[in-house]
Amino acid sequence: MKIFAILALVASPIMALAQQRPAYVADFNGYFLTISLSTLDKVADFEPADVKAAEVCETVGKAAELQSREKVSEHRFMLFYVCL
């Protein structure tokens, strides 16, 4: 029984980290960019998505401008950017 308790204590932080994904590009066509962001924080930090959008839009010589933000589930957001 003690082994199960120890495994549960060790596995729970690892499982929490496994569920949290950084911002990643869901769709990009050179003009429009959709980024998916997963977070376990109570207040979401959108800076990683902004940084990723800036990096991606720079590949086509443009700057990213946030157009909309949508909460897909409790811990997941989709952000829509335009590359200008």
C-alpha cells in the first residue's frame, strides 16, 4: 500500500507537466496564423503564443497582430493572428 502512495505522489507532478503543452502552430498559410495554447494556470498567460506568432510571421517578413482569442476547453485556447 505504501508503494502505491509513493508512486501516486511521484506520478502526479509528472502527469501535470505532461498535460501542459507550449504554444504550437495549428495552422499557417502566410497570411493567417492559428496557435493552440494549453495551460494549467488559473489565469492564462498568452505571452508564449504572442512570441510564437511573432516568430512565425517573421518567416514571411511580416508582424503578427492578434485578432481573436477563443477558449476551447477549460485549459485550452485557440488564438487567431493576422500577419501584416
